[in-house]
Amino acid sequence: SLSQRPRIFVSSTMDKTFTLYSDKAEDVATSSSFRQFKIDHFHLDLKVDFEQKTISGTETIQLQCIQDGQSELQLDIHPTLSVHEITFSHNARDWTTTEFLIRDFTNYGTTLVVKFPKPFNSDDKLQLAIKYTATDGPGVCWLEPEQTAGKLKPYVFTQGQAVLNRSFFPCFDTPGVKSTYSATVQVPDGFTAVMSASKWEQMEADSTFLFTMEHPIPAYLVALAVGDLRSAEVGPRTRVWTEPCLLQAAKQEYGNVIEEFLSVGEKLFGPYVWGRYDVLFMPPSFPFGGMENPCLTFVTPCLLAGDRSLADVIVHEICHSWFGNLVTNATWGDFWLNEGFTMYAQRRVCRELYGEAYTCLEAATGKALLRQHMDNTGEDHPLNKLRVKIEPGVDPDDTYNDTPYEKGFCFVSYLAHLAGDQSRFDAFLKDYVDKFKFRSVLAEDALEFYLEYFPDLKEKNVHKIDGLDFDSWLNVPGWPPYVPDLSAGQELMKPAELLAEMWVNHNPDLESICKTDIKPWKTYQTVYFLDKILEKSPLPDGHIKKLEECYSYIIESNNAELKLRWAQIVAKNQHKPGFQHIRNFLTSQGKQKYTLPVYRALWNGSEETKTLAMEVFSATSKQLHFNVRNYVKKIIA
């Protein structure tokens, strides 16, 4: 009978109530009472102070007790966050001060324990008000003016994924539960605040900004940025936000392209529910490619290539609007549900936009990254399972690697392959999103739904085929047992391979090589060619100088993917005239995926390239993100 089923509470946006495996999932990365209480909504009333480097104010949480006899409530916080006072109320009018204490939890966070004078029972409602100050925690990044593009004003941004938002505000820091939120953020004059929220307004009187997120989201997707920001409309539901000096470039690069990506996404995966899709171009020291904060994706300014060639990174973040933000992994051990589905979705959208061959070429680059990663770690490393067992005390961020992305992509491709017809699988993806929207799921929820959706496959026991059984996919480390056919990419890869081959011959026919016009090639085809040159480097004497003359437009390109490859080629060939290119590249941006490989290449070279590495690092270390700075120090130690 129904009365025996576990009680679950559903946000108002959902009409269907059903239990999931994820309702009982254990999350070792949180110490919060997320199974005893439900957060319906929370409000942040904050003031940002750049002098002191503090974000301080009051968080008000609306809670519902979902288990009898609860005399305390636990929230995730961090040693860099100090709590000043806590009051609670039954009716939002009469407030009582309550005692609290802080317990140790792990090296990435602590536990705030709130004591109530008498226990709460199931269905009781309460409000909690927490006065606190956040400082320079791992999730709150304060930038000096020299770390920004404009170099005039400071900047602060938050990064919540995976478990960093506990240093920004007290929370149930688990992807397993969701709530709506609102915020009032007061900033100094001349600054603008933006957040991952569906509504945004500025109060006329003072520099105060109001935000509301009307849909339930997990704690890690709450994000704030404050700086010298301007915006421009680039589509019916999209504006770009940047520092003033980058606004023109952002408008040119993304004018009228994002809407096309969104509408293809909607056609394939169902309605885009978040209202706006805005993009914030971060300062150059932002260490990531992108972060899919809902309504407001944070991206690296490296995407401003000047030729619209890196827009597919935005496609990846857009696809998170369905996979990750709408349907979310319930624990970080099932991160592949966020990233594997998003990689599949991204390539599905790109197939519609750019065709089969180009999409296969891009996927082949991804497959090469997975191969590289598995060669580095050894295939049977436990991180090379799709489902990662995160042990208590281990920071989920330390498990981050290519496996959930690329092996996850292979598993979702395998599920599509079993379904047979592409339109059949497209329909499944749409229904998967619709069924689990605003919920968090485990692999069991997703895979059981898949088998129910395709009874013909369930009957054939496709989930139990030896070696390809779903259990092995999840729990056996190593190379994916199925890799989708990428041979359609050959028509783009072959010419690139042949051309690279010609460059390493000892007496190349330079006349005919330079006649091969590769200007019309799309970015990933050129990247593929440069990767092959890099693999074959160092080139025979004098060839690199000829290469430089022949493809001067590649070297002068503003495209970071091409700049990265050229920097690596210069280092590996110890080509002194190219050292300035390396200096410029490492000075212009601080993205981790671009910065570390160049330092590795320099450090593996000669005394000259090592000296160059040390020179550039001492000149630029101040403008790098704290983590990236430390990683570089390890390389050149």
C-alpha cells in the first residue's frame, strides 16, 4: 500500500510524485541533515567588501522537517566562513536566538550544528536566520585588478562545483536535493553583481541588486560574480556580460549564434525551462573552460577567438541546461550522469549544426584525451570506472578526470546503439529529461527507466550481455567496452595526417606542401593536423621555420586552441624565434588546460626552454588562479 512507501516531498513545479533510488542515496561528501529536513527556499542578504575581502550578511532558510524528533539541524560550512548569530522562528514573525556549535568534518569543510530547545516533528515548518561572513574560501575567488582584463578594478566570483559553496553560504552541500533561492547583493559604487538566477533587477537608490531563481537547483549551481561589468543583447533571450574592454569582441563573436544552439537543443531535448541564457565572460585568470551556472554560464575569455570557431564549448554548457541542471547526479560518484549525457547531447547538437564528419573529428579528439589519461593513470586505476566510489574524507574534486566525460559519452552512445534508430533514442532522451526534471538521480534510476522505455531490449536482456552488461560499464575500470564508429571523420582526418606526414620527410617538396590550402579547414581539423606535427616533433632541421612561413595565419590566429598547439610545437622543437609567442600566450590567459601543458613542454626541453618557463612564471604568477599557480610550481619544482 502507498502508506508504506518512503515519504517524499515534491517542489511545486512537479505534479508527479514517485520514489527513486536516489531518495535513499548516501552522500559521504556532506554532513548536513538533508534527509531529516527539506529546504523549500533560502534568501541571501549580502554585502560585498573588496577592501576587507568579505561577503557578509544574513541567510534566511525556509525549512520543513521530514522526520520526527529532530532537535538539531546540521549544515555544511567551511573554516573560512564565520557564523555570528542564529535565530529561528515558527511563523516568520517571532524570532528566538538559538545555540550552535561547529564540528570537524573533512579537510574540505566543517559542520554547523544548530541546537533547538525542543524537537521538531515531520511536517513542522520553521525559518532559520544565520548571520555570517565568508572570506577567501576555496569557493570564493578574489581577484586583484591585475588579474582582470581591464586591470583597473578588483573582481570576485564564486565557483560551487563540486563541494565549494559551503565556503560561500551555509547549505545542504549535496547534489541530491534542490531548492529555489533569492538574493539581495549590495556592492560598492561602480560595480555590478550578477547571479545564476532567472530574475535580475537593480535598485535605483544604491548599488543593490535583487535576484530570484524560480526553479529548484542544487547548492553547487548557486553562483555570484561582482566586477566592472557591462552587458549587450545578442539574442531574444541572451545577453553577454563582460568587462568593458571585451564587450565589443563578445558581441561580434556571439551575436545571433546562441539562439540557434538553444533552439536545436529544445528541438532535441524539450523546452528550455530557465528563461534567459546569458553568458559571463570571466577575467583571463578564470581557470576553467566553462561552468554551467543556470541562466548565466561562466566561460573563459579564450572563447573570444575572433572567428566564431570555438562556439561549440558554449554548446556543451547549453546542453547542461537539460543534463546536469534539470536532471542532476544525486552524488558525485555518479558524475558521469551529468557529463556523459552532456557530451552525448553536445555532439548530437553539433551533428545537426555541423554535420557528421566534423562531429566525429571532434569526438576523436575527445577519445585521444581519454587514451592519454588512461595511459597516464593505468587502465585499471579505480578512477577509470564510470561509477567512482568516493571514500569518506576524499574531496570529490580530487576524483575529477576525463573518464566521466568520454567513457560516459561511450556508454550513452552504446545505449543509443542498442536502441537502433536515432529518432527512437532522441525520443528517449526527451522523455528522460521530462520524467526526472528538477530531480536528482542515480545510475539505477536512469538505467531502469531506459529498460522500461524499451521493453523489447529488456526482454532481450541487453543489460546482461557478457562484457557489455550495465554492471561492468559502471563498475569495471578501463577502456570503454564499446566505442562509437567515428569513421565519418576520416574524410577530415586523412588529409591532415597526410599533410603532417609530408612535413617530417627529410627532403619535403615544400612547393607542393604549401599549395595545399588549409585555410578553409575548420578549427578541429587544423588542431588535428597540429597535434600530428607535435607527435612527430622535433622536426628535421629548418622545417619549423618553413612551417612558420607557410602557415603564418595559424600562428597569428587569435584562437586559443591553435595558440596552445603552436606553443607546444615551439617548445618541443626549441624554436627560439617562437619564444615570444609562448610568452604572449602564457601572459594573455590562465586557463588550466592551456597553461599546464605549455609549462610541461618547456620543462621537458632544454636549459633554454626551462629558463623561459621560470622567466614567464615569475612575471605572470600573480595573475594566475591560486590552484593553477600551485600546479605550475609543482611542474617547475
